[in-house]
Amino acid sequence: MVARCQTSVIEGVQARTITVEAVVSAGLPGTTLVGLVDTAVRESRERVRTAFDHAGLDWPRTKITVALLPASIPKRGSGFDAAIAVSILAAQGQVPPEVASATCVLGELGLDGRLHPVSGVIAAALALRESGLRLLVPVACVGQAALVAGVQVGGVRDLVHLVRVLRGEAVPEDGERVPPVASRVPDLSDVRGQSEARRALEICAAGGHHLAMVGVPGVGKTLLAERLPGLLPALDDEAALEVTSIWSIAGHDRGGVQRHAPFQAPHHTASAAAVLGGGQGGRLRVGSATLAHRGVLFLDEAPEFSRLVLDGLREPLESGEVRLARADAQATLPARFNLVLAANPCPCGHGIGMEAHCSCSPLQRRRYATKLSGPVLDRIDCRVSLERPSLSELGENPEGSADVAQRVGVARERAAARWSGAGIPWRLNAEVPGPWLRRHHPADEAGTRILRTALSRTSLSLRGADRVLRVAWTLADLGGAGRPGSDHVSTAMVMRGTEGPWAA
């Protein structure tokens, strides 16, 4: 008899259901695992057999064949132990085969039979929402899996408890409620002066736009970037599940639900694989771009990053996805974030401002400015130059994050209502495709005239014009206007920048 049990495997940041089949047949005693299994899965034979002995269960003294299907998908890790054990038990008749086939089991078996936690539980629950399967996981993972509505989740302590649950002799345990991750976000009131940069942060938070800041060292670029997550609304239930699942799969489980917008600031020596994701041997790992999904990706000292990293961000900035293609693995990883670039004006860092005293040659300045390619800069919506604040500005009492976040929330609600009313999937102005926006929601006549003039008389690209229109819509939402006018388009053009090393 062929007995079946369900489990899951992680592909990128999503889970795929795997069927575990087992047959106990006549032949020399031994256990064979097939289905592109790695060393950790192959070693499960010893863990499962020892767990059987410790639990007092009968281990077949004949030939055992276990297949993990689809066979073409690589299977890695120790999370298949429990499912392999259940399929062998069902093949012997020690648990009802029909119950085993309707159950998805995750967990690593210890030699004493206890079930240890595994990563990817939320992703597995998300994959089972429409399947009708019951999900059994280690007790420590129940809280995370139970976050997904519509899935019957239960916790098991060890192999004996798992067998009793499948036989109907015991009930699964309920896990503890998973609390939100405690996160302290710096407040915008810490930053004095820099009114233009503060306004740019508000615009980018409201519309999901990207930002570039140029300024002398110590002027506050990092302080401003670190406070952008505090302006973003808290993640809704679906987004919180998505982000928490990604962090768990990446091995950064914080023991709770990620309700705040994530913030990632990789060092400028980070490789392309570390920022964009990658791997080898069929094992893909997420990068900082995916960990910043639904949040902020901050590249400080942006010109010092590898050209591979900067140019590799072109497609994610447009599509919100990182598409990885390796010889033995492919994956599409989510990467919808607010990008913030920060840089000095030149290698010495003193090339702008009222007291500029640059020691760089023209060639050095030119080389430094061109480290960021034109296609990357063309995807940046707002660009600001920062100078040292005056003494009078240092004495001001600036606005805090809560007040700015309230305006951002109202603007996002206006945008979401507009796009949801049109029956389209976008929620932020930065996500709306340019052709659709121009056709159905253009600026008024005066604003459209300004855009056409800029296209014909300046170096503004067609992509840049679309991005100007998106920023104009965000300005209209912040101002409560029903449609972008000439003032909104002109301000968006100014925010995009027409002078300096990062001019549009």
C-alpha cells in the first residue's frame, strides 16, 4: 500500500506543497529516499528510526521506499522528518492512511522523538489556505502558523503526541499568541533644519517614491533616512504576514509579527548577492532588497557601492521584484521598497555649501558623480541637496514624526480610494504604470502643458515624465486636491532636480 502525507518546501520566499509517499515492501531491510534530496534530508533516515525506537513504535524490518514529489524540486533541510515518519506509519497502518493524506506536517525530529521548530511555517500556512489540509507543526511554531486565517493549525510536542493526534486519541495543542515585534523608530523631531529634505521624506512616504540626498558629511542624511520608516503606516494584516514570513525564511525570526515597516541599510562593501539575493548549489537566499520589502532600503555612501549592486536595482525599482536566475535554481523575490540614496558631493565631501572648500580635481568630481549610472538616477523621483543648518534653524522646534505620519496616512487613503475605485490592484501612486496614469488620470491642462514643454526642451526622459506625474499626484493627495495642477507638476519637477551632480 502506498501511503501519503503532505509537507512543504521553500522556493525563494514562498512555500510549495510536497507529497511524501511511502511503501513498505518485501526485500532486504533498508530505507531509500528519492526525489532530489540533500544530505540533511538523507540523514533523516537515522533521526526517524531512532525516534521510532524511543517512542516505542514498530519500525519496519523490510524494505522502505520514501518518495518526495514532485521529484524535480530540490528538497533541503530537516523539516521533512515528521512527514516522512507519518508516511511510514501510515504505510504500516499504525495511523489511518486517509487522515495522514489530508494532513500537512512540518517539523524536525530529535533522537528522543521531540519535534523541533523549523523556518517557513507562515509561508507553508499561506500555501495551504485554499487546500483544505490540516497543518500540524511543533508547538513552538503554532502561534506563527495561526496568524494565517482559514487554515486549521495544531501543535504537537513529539512523535508520540503526533501519532495520537492522527489516531484521534488526542487533540493538538494551541500555541501562544504571537505579539508584534517591539521596535523603536527614531523621531523626525531629532532633525533640525533641512526643511526641503523633510518635505521630500513626507512626499516619498505618501506616494512610495524613491529619494536621493547629496550633502557634506555630518549634515544629517543618515538621520533623515532612518526616520523614514516612522512616517510609513503600520503594516496591515496581509503585509505583516508577508514581511514576517520573509524574515523567518531568511533566518531572522524576531519572535513576533513585523508590524512596522522594515529598514535595511547594507554596508557599501556588500556584494550583489547580499543586496539583491542569490546563492549557489540550488540554494537561494534573500538579500537586503527583499528584507526591505514594504519598507525602506537605505544605501549610504551610494557611489561607493559596487556597480553590479547599483545597476542590479534597476528592475526592482520598476517592478518591485528581484528575478534571480541561476543554472540550477530560479526565483522571483518581492522587493517593493522606498529606496533612499545618500552621498557626498565629491570624494572629499566639501564640494557644496556656503563654505565649500573642495580639494578634488574636476576629473575626480566627474568620476565620483558618474558612479551612479543614468538609468539608475532616472528611476529616482526626488533629489535634494543638504547644507549645514544655520544657528537659527538649530534653535527651532521641528515637527515630529506623528504629525507628518498623520498627513501621510490621509494621503495614502486618498490614493487607495482612487485606485481601488477603478478596480485596479495598485495602492500607491508610485505603483501605477505611466501609460495607464496618463490615459486615465492626467494632470490638468496647465500641468500637462508644463510636462510637454519639459519633454521638448529639457533632458527629461519619458520615464522621468511619468515619475513627475506620479509625484504630482502625491502632492495633490497631500494637499487635498482632486487633480494635479500646474503648481503640483512644477513642484514635482523641482523635487526631481535640474541642477547638480544628480540632475534629471
